[in-house]
Amino acid sequence: MAGSLIGGLLNAGFSASTITVAEPDETRRQVLNDQFDINTSADNNAALDAEIIILAVKPQLLKMVCQQFDHSKVADQLFISIAAGVKSSDINRWLGGDRAIVRCMPNTPALLQCGASGLFANEFVSDQQKQLAETIMQAVGIVIWVDSDEKLNAVTAVSGSGPAYFFLMMEAMQQAGERLGLTAEVAQKLVLQTALGAARMATESDSPPAELRKRVTSKGGTTEQAILSFQSANFHQIVLDALVAASNRSISLAEELGSE
């Protein structure tokens, strides 16, 4: 995700000279330097001179990274955390308190600059810093603000984990196509292009997905039979149960990581 953000920022016109990456792994540091020609350092404290610091580490490592910062150099910087499941209040505590923190839940399509990110700002973030955070995350997709840390659990369930749900649907449709007699290659091509086309229609139309579905579901037709089959299996409840499970896991992760 860090690499996606760097690439997005550079594509958006940010200068490579303004970006510094603190990465302890020498091989990874060299790869980033070669790929983007940015500043790199093995010392996390080298990033503290920046106006904005993006915490792009695994959730399990975030506490250690925050506590290892030289807190005498931590002052008015904006910290943007993309570590899943770690509450802004815990990050604030680990950084010494009274810190401007924006917690962000991006998703993997950010790799293609078409991601969806949910953002929450704590009470120490200024309007100018909110705008800066939005500008950074817009480099890899759309940005949606929420008004509480807890709502990022719902963002995680919907968009953070969401790409996997669509991949699962694609996988199931391809397997069904093969069962119906198509080759794996043909089934995959049809499924992927259909998914792409449906997504474009939904994003480029003023009508909600429910209306678009109705438009392609002719009375007595083939699509109607498929939709009726989904509905008889309680499709909407299956999706709701899945997203509730994802949200609940996000909540429990926050509790586990924050209690450490």
C-alpha cells in the first residue's frame, strides 16, 4: 500500500524530492529508491522532519514504531495511519498525546489508483490538515470522511475487505461457466469483462444499482430466473451476515491491538 501511495502521489504531481521513506529493510529500501527515486532512510526518525507522516506498517508493529519515535521531535506533524484495526486514540497515546491523527482505511484497488478510502480525523486535526490528508489519499482513489473511529469498522467491512467479495463472486461465476460447458479461459474472460462493465455502468450512471438490476431483469427472462434463485437462498441476508462478521472482527482487532 505504501508503494501505491508513492506512485499515486508522483502521478498526481508531487515531487520525489519531497517524499522520504523510512524502511529498515535494506533490500526493500533499494527497490523503492530505484523505482521512484525518492529519499530513503533506515531510521524512522528521519521522517519526523516532514509535515505529514504516513504510518504504513502492519497493525501489530504500529505501537512499537510510534513508541520508537523521538518524541521530542513529535510536535505539529499530521500523522496518517493506514494500519487496519488500530484506533486513533491508541495511536495518539503511543505518540505521547495531543497529536493530529487521521486514520485511514484504504483498499487494494489503490494499486491501480482506483481505490476507496474511508478517513476519520481526531480532534487535533486542523481543517488544513484534513485537506492535506484528503489530497494525499485522492491520489489513489476516492475519499469518504466518517465522523467517528467506530464507523471505520463499517468502512473496513464494505470497502476495505470488499474487493475479496467481488473476487469470490467472479471465482464462483467462472466455475459455474465451466460446469455449463465453457473452457476456463473463456469463462474467465466473460466474467472479468462483465464485472468491469457492470462496475462502469454503476459508477457512471445516476441510477442506483437496484434500478440498474431491474432494467436488465426482463419479466420471465433468464436473468429473472437467476435473481429469483439468489433471492430464494436469502442472498441479501448472506451478504449482511458476511459484512457484520467483517465489522465485528475489525472491532475485536482494535481491542486486541489497543490493549497491548
